[in-house]
Amino acid sequence: YPKSYPGQISYFLAEERKQYFKRDEWQELAPGRIEVHTIPGSHGTILKEPSVGILAEQLKISLDSIQVDD
């Protein structure tokens, strides 16, 4: 069973899979903040244009915010 992680989690979620995201289950594993980024597309298209550009932009924003907080 995975151990709990106390820090913030950035979760990148394909729009077509958002009904499967279970925040309560993640909250058990990560009692800190869970930041969910919904990306247009499906599990199979999230790494293809145009979704991958949006994913990259959201990932950069997430990484930049971590560097500012430290």
C-alpha cells in the first residue's frame, strides 16, 4: 500500500476522464493540497496537439509556483 505524502500534489487530468477522479481517495494518500489541472482531451490524446501544449503550459505554471513557494 502506498505511503502518505504530506506535500502538494499537482494532478493533470484528461477532461474525458474527470468523472473517474476520486478526490477523497487521493486525499487519503496526500492530506496536503491537491491541485487538479483539467486538460482537454482523453487519456490517449493528452500528449498530442493541441492538448499537449495546454498540458505543458499548466505544468510550467505548477513548477513555477513551487519554486516561488520554496
